[in-house]
Amino acid sequence: MKFPSPERIAYHIPMLLRPNRPLPRRFNRRVRPETRAFVERRHKRKHRLRREQWQRYVRRSHRFFASAAYAVRKWALILVAGILLLMVGLVIFSPLVRVQEITVQRSDPRVDIEDVQRILAPMFGRHLLFLPAHEVRNLLLAERPDIENVDVSKVYPWRLFVSVEMQPLIARLEIDAPQETPEEGAVPVAESGAIVDQSYDYLTTNGIYVTSPSKDLGMQLPLIRIVDWGGRPLPLTHLLPPDMFMMMDNAERALTSEFGHEILSREIHLRAREFHLETPQFTLWFDTASPLDAQLKRYRVFLQTVGVADVKEYIDLRIASRVVYR
């Protein structure tokens, strides 16, 4: 039977457990300090080598995964950049991202969808991405000054959505124009059997004259008779200054609340810049050259000094020095 050498036994001494019973005497030899120191040095060296090998393996693994992650990130960025460049190219140069349809939403019966689309016809074919909303808004306002607000939104890839709000109506108009003498041999329209499209006249908050085929728009609005002594005004033009209508409205309120007059009709002379308010007894004449308070003050003085018993037709409050009546 072959037994291990003392060196192999000394090498395993630090790793063996204490035996339950003592070794035989012939095997229980004394280990020299030099041998024990040699074994301990070798054991520590191997342990250090294993730790260094493990550390080198970990470092190599870290370097490998770091380089792999860097490569993945680099190619992912290249792929994303390529996709973005492709999308930008499609958006810029593709004919699909151009205005092919214009949807008009109206909140007022006065909005003519076909007319709005006719005005916006130059927008067809424009690139939807580079089409500013203010350009669409300015194009509509240039053709229709009675528009209050225009809301423009884009529905990609080819639709333009336009919402149009009109200026509110403040009065119905009855416009007196000079009577035209018919030409010799001309047949009256009523006798010719032709169908005449009847339109109704209205006034917006900004003093713009508009027409509409609908009579129901201004059933509750006050009626104003316009006397121009000239040709009939054109639709969508500034017919009445807003301050003139405001002055007439304030005069009507003062006559109703302070003097108890009922206003039957209203008449505006555009060229003379004056307005007449008709009551059941007479008509009061005002103008915009002098303040309304001064004219109402003259009317108070007239009521205190003269009274309305002799007034049959009108009271002229336009002259600063006196009140003329008939």
C-alpha cells in the first residue's frame, strides 16, 4: 500500500478537518515551519491567481457587452435617423401632403359654402405643412369683410378644415334708390315672367351692408331706412359708420326712457350724416356734427319753452343756436 508523501499531507492540512481520533503514530509527523509556510504561500498564490483570472474574465465580459451595446446604439441611431430622413423627404416632396380637400363649417346661414370654397380655390395644391393659417384667414377677410372669425386647422395628409363665423346683424335695412327710367320698348320684369331672386338687406356690427335671401335672419331686428340720394350701395361695403349707429341707438334709448316716446321708424341720410327718429306725433332730426347730449339738451329746452302742441311734422335739433320745428 502506497501512502502519500508528507508534502501532500502538509498541503492538505489547512483544508482538512480535525480528525475524530488521532492519527497513527507513524503518520503523525511534525510539519516543519518551512513546509507550512511554503504550502500557505502556494495556496495564497493560487487563490490570488483564481481571483485575477475571474477579474480578467469579468473585465473582458464588460468590454464585450459595452462594445456590443455601443454598436447596437449606433446602428439604432442610424436606423432612426434614416427613417426620419425618409419621413421628412416624403412629407416635403410627396404629392400626398398637399391640399386636396377643403371642409367648411358654418355657424350662420349667411355663410355660403360654395362661395368660401371659391375664395379658397388658390389653396388647392398648396403644401399643407407650409401653409400658414393667417394666409387662409386673410384671403377670406379680403373677400368677405363681414366675417367675424376664421378658425383654420389642418387634417393631415391632405385636408384643410375651415370654420367661419360671421359678424352679428344689428338692423334690417330698407334702402331707397333713385327710380330708374325704363328704356323705350323695354318690358317690365313683372310682366316678362322672369323669376327675380329677392334678397333682404342687413347691417352688421361693423357697419357693413350685407344681403341674404333669407328673411328670417332679422325678424327681431330694428328696421332702418337708408336715404342716400344716389346709387344703391354695393354689398359687403362699409355703409354706416359704427359711431353713427351707436349715436342713433343712444338717442333712441334716451327718447324712450327719458321722454317716453315710442320710436316707429328710423331713417338715416348717409351723405348728410344725419338720422331721423319718427314718433307717433312728429319726427326728431339729429346729426353727427354735434354731440348727442347737446341736441338732447336743446330738445329739453324746447319742451320747457315751446312745447309740442304746435308741432305737426318735425323738430330739427341740428342747429346749435335754435330749434326749428314745423
